[in-house]
Amino acid sequence: MTAWRRLARTLVAGPVTEPATAKADAATVASLAGRLDAAGQGGLGRSLAILHIDAGSCGGCELELRAVVRAVYDLERYGIRFVATPLHADVLLVTGAVTRNMVEALELAHAAMPEPKLVVAVGDCAVDGGVFKGSYAVTGGAGTTVPVDLLISGCPPAPERILAGLRALLEASARRAEAVSSR
Amino acid sequence: MMRPRQVLSREEWTAMAGRPEPPLLALWADTREVHALLRDEEVPLLVSTAVEAGGYPALSPVRPSAARFERMVHDLWGHQAAGGIDARPWLDHGRWALSAPMAQRPGAAAKAGTPEFQFDDDVDQVPLGPVLGGIQPASHLRLGVRGDRVVRLEARLGYTHRGCLTLIRGKSPRAAARFAARLAGEATVAHALAFARAAEDALNCDVPPRALAWRDVMLEVERAATLLDVAASVAEAAGLDGVATRFAWHGEAVRRAADAAFGHRLMMDCVVPGGIAADAASGGGAAIDRALVALAAELPALAMPGLAGHAQAAAARRLPAIEGAVHLARGLLATLPEGPVSAALPVASGEGLGFASAPGGPVWHWLRLDHGQIASVFMCDPAWAGFQALEVAMAGAPAEDLALVRASFGLSSAGADL
């Protein structure tokens, strides 16, 4: 196919990113904003940098996380992006039941993050250990190792659900930032 | 499919261990024996030998790919591979409250510590992981670098070890299928299918034709969706964002069609021993067919120019594999038999082996049932071979190629971490 035909087809086909339908749940936003308020933390405005940690996932949650980032859901248009180091991550996003072999890595990453150190547990395993609860090799959900701010359940949670959760976190953080700056 | 398991005497096992043929597919154990799955003339051959004085003759001196299996067998059951080429721990990082968790009498906890990597003195070691950034499975890659070249790469896994085999032991095949389906998410159908086939082989259970057809449809739909995810990752790593977008769009369309048909985007827990969990929703087959037709129409135009070496070779294999999956699934959908979609499993004893072709390679499951309960089990994922292939591919390669080569292998550590 020539470059011109490809270009022409792209123009005719239009964008593949879908309109934003996954709305942040108002009650979740209010509860998260309350958490930030109670902790005396400033919000971060309309942008979040996420560090993902696979703490013992089967890889199913990662498939859906990649879907959230890619064209159809396009996470970055909301100002949320994945980064490669805890040193400039606002959010720690944990997938998987926390394996004993990953506890230290998870603790180190959390310690290296700047405040306010938000933590999101994605998937039933990260919520409470899921089907792996009680194994000699896992401690349970993400909350057994780091303080969790938001739980997104599902095995794995569908992209819309992950997107709605992360938007709620962004919304709460932005609301808090506005409240702090207007004081 | 399978010849009966052969129990070898110590002499017979030692003779087998001394020859490179037939090649090894997997090695595992239970409390009394070690089992080796060999590929003999394209037919799997399962051989065992009794563990004596806590050990068995190692296979790794002649079959180096056995080394990590031997380390896993030691960490889970405590059996020593006598004469093995690598005695370092593998799954046991010294963080569990016990050692040899699957042994009759587990031992005291092992000492925590970083494993020793053996590199020449003039090589710089670069540690990567287990937290790699982006959206990646947990694994540690140790690069031995001289200048901008990778002299050697060594993968260290076990970070996502959840104790799946222990959780399965003592359960019925139906209850245990949930764990098989969560060994490796990108191959959940393949693992559930291999597990179901092993259970059905053990119990001589016949599965209704309609369930057999739906299972194969699910397997091919999973292959298409997972390989599209890998292709999108490769295109992203190569900077081909336009092509990556198209792979991602089709991947999403296939996942949604799977959701419409089976009620789950990954089709997790849809394959169960004895058949499938439920018949597809009405219109589900048509939804899958539509997604596959659209994919097949655009696939020939989704070339990835500028790829070289292993990434190019992997892409050249992968796109025909997606086409093949589309072709197979559409053929099955056009000729779906009518009838029930599951059979009751008898409560009995027996042994069985099950195979399925996962997106990343072959998946093997073996289990032994004792009056309807699983007494012993092993599940082999292509990640065992995949990480070794990554090590071979990166030896001598420029360090900057790592992200692309890694993406082209589509590796997930969970399947090998158990």
C-alpha cells in the first residue's frame, strides 16, 4: 500500500479512541477527597504519574491495564500516565496477591515515592488475595504491605472499571488541590 | 494421545539422563518420584524414577534446559538433583515461613539473600527489576554488559510464585480448575483446557462434541487476542505507533466479542473439566465472527517495517499465527454441532496428561487423582522456555535492543513462577 493510500484511509476511518463514557463515581471521589483531607495532604492537580507493580499477578490485570492505556480507552488524555520509577510516581498501582517474594520490592518502592503516596489495588488478588488467600507464598492483598487508598475489584476488572477508578482518584486529587490553594 | 507413564529403575533413568535425545519438555516431582516429560518422535513420553536418599540423577549436565526445573523441584519438594549444573535456589527466595512446601515434611525457612550471578570480572552487571516500569510482569533481568553490548543476560524469576500447586492439591478437578485458569492470564483458556484434558484423560471422560468445538473456538480467540497484544507491544517498542493503534483496536474488538459470547473478556473459567461452564450467549458466535472478519481483512496491511533480527523473526511468525487462529475459529463457528456442553465427571482414581497450544507455545498439565481428589499435579507453561530463549537472543546484542526483543517474546513470568 502506498503512503498516500494509507494516509487517505486513516483520514476516512477517523479516530479509534472512544468518547469518555467511564465517569468517575461521585461517592468514590468524595470518599477519596475525604481521605486526602484527613491525611492533611495536598492534591496534585490534574495529572497523575503511576508506577505499576506486579506483586504476584497472573498477567490478566496487565492485559486490561495495557488496554486502558492504548488507543480505544487512551488513559493519557485524562492526564494519567505510567512511569518507570517510584521516584516521581504519585500513585502506586498494585496488581496480584502480594507474594512473599515481592514484599520487599513493594515496600522499597512505596518508601521511595514522594508524598502523598497514593496506592491503588487493581484486581481481586490485590484487593484481598483473591483465590490465592492462605497460600504459604502470599501475604494477601496489597493492604497487607502498604496502605491502600482505592480498591478496584474484578478478575480482572474490565478497562471501563479501571478507568472509572483512576479518574475518581484524579478528580479527588484535583479537588483537594483546589481546596488547598483557595485557602 | 499419551503412552502410559513408565517407571524407570535408577540404572534406566541414569542411561536416559546421559543421552541428549529425546529432548526434555518438563521436569517435576511429587513426594516420592521425579517425573520427566520427553518429546519422543513428536509423541510425549512420561518417565519417572523413585527419589532415593533425597535425590535423583540430574538431567541438566546433558540437557541444560533441565537446570531451572531441577532448581524448582528442589525448592518445592526438597529433592536434590545429583550432579546438576546449577544448585542455586529458584522459586525460594528465602522469604517463605518454611522450605520445601510440597514435601511430606516441609523444612525450616531458607536464608534470605540475593542469588549470586556469575559473570566475568571485566563485565559490568546491570540489574533490572523485579519492578520494571511501564506495565510489565515481575522478573529480574541481570545484564552483563561490555561497552554497549550485552555479553550475557540471566533471568531470575520466582517473584510471582503464589503456590498454585499446593492450592490445587486435595481439591476436585472442578474446584481446582480456577487455579489452572489463573496460572497465566494471557493463556487462561489454554491452561484451563490442558488441565481439563488431563482430568478427562485420568477419568476416561468423554466431552460432548459441542463443548469440544466451543473450547477450540475459545482457544483460537485467545490466541488472536493475546498475539495482538504482543504485536501492539512490539509496534510500540519499535516506535510504530500507527500500527500499534490498529493492533490494539482489533485486540479490543476481539475481547469485546469474547465478552458478548462467553460473559468474560479473557474467557476465564469458561473451560471446565467435563466441558465448558455454559453455552455461548445467542449471537455470541456471530459477534466473534464479525470481529475476526474485520481483523483478517486488515491484517495483511499491518506490516511492521524496519524491524530486524529477533523482533523481525518473531513478527514474521506471529502475524501468520493470528491469521491461522482466525481461519480455524471461523471454520469451527460455521460447523458447530448441537447438543449439551458438559458431561459429569466420575469420582475415581487415575492419572492423566493434557496438552493445549497456548499463544506463546505448548502447555502441558499432568495430574493424579485419588478418589476424585487431586493428589499430585504439575502445570508447564511456555515461559520456562521463553526466558531461556530471551537469554540466547540477547547474548551479543546491543543493550538498547532489550526493550524491543523482550516485547517480541511476549513473556509473562507468572506461568513459570507457579
